[in-house]
Amino acid sequence: MSIANATALTEKMASVFSKIEDPRVKTTRVHLLADILIIAILSVIAGAKGWEDMEHYGLSKYEWLE
């Protein structure tokens, strides 16, 4: 997948996920729900096996995801 295609996919997912109502308490939110969902999906596609792998993926791709 090219960078342009990956960026387009990420933007489309952000558009779709931003429409999902966030059930979390507003005062305790640190990250956007859409961001969490995108990182979770992309990290699983990349081979993540658990939460720690997802966190590592998000941190390692921080600049690109930003």
C-alpha cells in the first residue's frame, strides 16, 4: 500500500469514526475515540496481538498518524 493510499484510508476511517458517539465521561478523555479506533485497527492489521502492541504501534507511528 502506498503512503497516499494509506493516508486516504486513514482519513476515510477518521471521517467514519468521528460520527460514533463517545460513551466515555468527557472530563476523563485524553484521546479522541476516532484516534483510538484507528490506531487499534491499523495496529491489528500490522500484526498487533494485544494492548501493549497497539500502544507500541501508535507511538512508533506517531509522526505519521499526527
